[in-house]
Amino acid sequence: LFINTIPMRARVPAAMPAAQWLRGLQEFALEARQFEHTPLVQVHAWSDIHPRSLPLFESIIVFENYPVDAALRERQARSLAIEDVRSFEQTNYPITLIAAPGRELPLRISYDTERFSDEAVRRLLGQLAQLLEGIAAAPDRAVGDLPLLTDAEIRQMLVAWNSTARQFPGAGLPIHALFEAQAARTPDAVAVVWEEERTATGETRGPTETREKRTLTYGQLEAQANQLAWHLLALGVKPGDIVALQVRRSPEMIVGLLGVLKTGAAYLPVDPDYPAERQAFMLADSGVKIVITQERVWEEVRPESVTTRTVFLDRDWPAIARQPEARPPAFSSEPADTPAYVIYTSGSTGTPKGVVVSHAGLVNHACAMAEATGLAPGDRMLQFISLSFDAAGEEIYPALINGATLVLAGPQAETLGWPLIRLCERLAVTVLHMPAPVWHAVVDDLAAMEAPCRAPLRLLMLGGDAPSVERLRTFTRLMGRAIPLINLYGPTETTITATCHLTTTAVPEHVERLPIGRPIANVRVYVVDPQMRPVPVGILGELLIGGVGVALGYLNRPDLTAERFVPDPF
């Protein structure tokens, strides 16, 4: 009632000295006082803020200069005493900063508790004090260089929130060595299950009439992968080479990737359903030595320009089966520097880039996710994602190094939500891992049919995009129970997953969006400004990811690798 509010639009020039910037603000404020009696409604109408339902401003600074000072008290000490001065203040703005001049300059904040927590406001006051002290200490310092974070906040962001060090038993070994150890422990346990759908004519495509279930035990998978590795070594494959896997999902796909890894080479997944031009580009750009494929796939894609040696997992298997079942000699390279696979990015921002991921990063990821999910013998993990997406490794490796069973989704299960869930029911899938957009389609299909989900799921894992909280609630209803959920986040350049958030499918009504969570074991994350400095909590910034999970770089792109893969500033 007793103040005149003047809206101010303040620009923050990062390179300008702080004192100069403050003097400019003061001059602008003094000049603006000639408009202090202009109604705010009229100012709002003149502004370029649209729609008009948006507020003109949501924070206000009040500088109290009531005429009650020491001089007045002294002059009227004998006849009139003014003491115990109090005032009641309330604004309609979410946050109000109040300054009262005197021997000191106390600052108080009033705030809307529905918009701000006590912790957030205390943090804001601490940052304001840090900023004012920085200006007082160095008034000619550039505005962009002024400190905002307290020492406690910096320690929290850089140390406490990134205290992820973890020593896994498999550290220092290549990923296939962990599988070999598991195969030695449980050779008769089922490693892979695949339901192949056949027509009456025996073809694997067309209307389904019969389902043929195929399985591989850990011992069989180990023996066949060893035979393929010996075969590849005989063809001249050596550590450091790249071998393409151009296969469809099948038990042979798992044999193929393990066989390549056992030679010391890295595998490059090439999805047969990719456009022919993209497949040809990946094969040429990567310089692969050998293409591992299946006869029917090769007939479909017919890559005329490919001149590299070809190994057919079906047609050539009689010759491969004559190789020893014993594992080949281990390669001597350090896992930290040894490529395990190459995954090409989508190319949505330009030319697709091959990301080279190390054994060390893959082992750390597999161990961290196995620990987070509690995968163990008796679990059944659905393998749904195309091998050409790095997230497929999150389905494959944590399961195979812990004695769980991989359930390979067939082509019919990929078309609709309902058939996929029926597959999970028939084959007793306990862990469902999917890209969030695909899972949304599955839930929509189930909801449209009001079809319940009776699969014995104990865990849902979603990544690739933000999961819909509404669909999570729908899925909980269709299951008749809530199950644990892990929300996953990570770019291709950081070995599949960098952060994860453990919650439940029963999302509370007040929650609108799930967070991406905290870094997994031996991974560090920071939110920084353009100068690579940590930003305060709640402030937009760029996400830096460091630690064991960071890829080795881009294949044959040293310039781009140097630009994107920078030294850890902390």
C-alpha cells in the first residue's frame, strides 16, 4: 500500500566489471522513478509479455527507508518517544527480498512455500551473500566471474554427489571373461531362450501357426562362442580389428558377439533393417575386416559394395563346429584401452559417428547395473532392443554375467504391445527393459484392450526418453500391483547408462516428471556453465559426464574426439 513498484528488466553482461554494471542499474532505476506512479496494469499492457495471463514479474526487491532514525529519536527524546517499531509486510509475489539500511544491511526473504522449499531459500540466501562478498572484495571483477556457490555447495556437488567409487570383482577383466566365469559356475543353466514362430510351410515369417522354443545353456553358449572365435582367428582376425555383426535377433546373434569379443576384436552391430545406404556407410567408414551374417539376411540386404570377407552363422556352421570348444588364448591388452564394440550414432545432427566403447566401461556398466537390478539365476530378462542401439548391451551383459536367462523377443512380439506382453507371460519374463517411447505404445495397446498384464515381472527398466507418469499409473492398474522402476539416462558416448533413478510404477499424483537420478558406480556427473564451472542447484547448465563409463572417442574422428571428450575439470 505504501510503496511504488517499478518493473525493471536487467541484463547481465558477463564480461562487464561488477561496479560498472551496478552503477548502470542504479542510473536506470533513478531514471525510471519518473514512472513510479504508472499503474502496473498499464505497464503490463505495454510490455511484450504474451499471453497476458503471464505475470509481469514474480520477484520483488523492497528497500526499506522509513523515516525512523537515530536523529529523530534524539530530538524527541524528552517529549516524544518512538520505540519498538514494528511492521507487517505481505506481498502477492512468490519471492520478496527486503533490505533495511543501517549500520549493517540485513536481508530478509519472504516466499511462497508452495513454490519454494525452506532449503531452496536458505540456499538462495547463501548464494546471495557469496555474491555480495565477491563484489565487495573485487568490485572490478567481471560479473560472469563472481562467485555464487558456497564452499559447502561446491563440496556437495563435486565430492558428495559424486562419491561413486566402487571396486567390482570383475574390474580389470574383459567382459567375456566375466561370462566365462559364470558359464563355468552354471554350465547347465539356460542362458538364452528364443521362441521362433513358424508357418505351416516351415517359414519363419507370415501367419503364426506354431512356436518352436530354442534354448542354449551357458555351457553350450560358451562352447559355440569359442568355436566361432577360433574360426575368426583362423581367418586373420586379431585384437584391435572391427568385425561387423549383420544379423537378426536369434541365439546366433549372442554367439556372434561373444565370439568376436573372445578374439580381442570389437564388434560393430549393423541392423539389417537400416536403409541400405546407412549400412554401406557404416561398413565402409569403420573399415571392418569381416562381416558376420546369416544367409537369409544377406539375401535380403545384398550389399553390392561390400567386398570384405563374409562369415555365415548358418551356412558356415558345419565348418565352424569343427573348431575346438575350449576357449582361445586371452589377449594381453589392458581392458581400459581395448575396444569392445563400436556403435554409430543416429546422425540426426549430421554424419553418423562411430562411438568406441571399451571393455573397462562395459564391465563397469554391467556390474553396476547387475547390482542395481539384483539380477541373479532364476531371473529372465527380455532382450528386445536392436543390437545397433547400445541399450541392448544393458539387457545382455548384466544378465549373462550373473546367471540369468535372456529371453529373445521374436519379430511378432515387436509389432504390437499385446503380443509382447503375452510373450513375457509365456516365457516368465521377470525383468522388462525397453525404450520409453516403445513401452508407451505397449501400455496404450493394453489400455485400449483393457488387457491385464499377468507376467511375473519384478522390475521395469525404461530409458531413451522421459517415461510418461500417466502410463506408469495405467500399467500399475493393469498389472494389479506396483513394481520397482529404474529410470535410465545416458548418451551413447558414456557406455549406455550414466545415471539412474530407482522408484516404483505407482507414481504419486503430485509427481509430473521423473528425475534422471544419480550417477552409477564409478561415473561422475556435473552441471556446468559455458566456463565449465558448477552452476547452483536449479539453474540450467550443460551436463558433463566423467569416469570409467566415458567412451574412448569417435572412430577415425580425432578432431571431433578432442572437441567433445575433454579432460575432467574437477
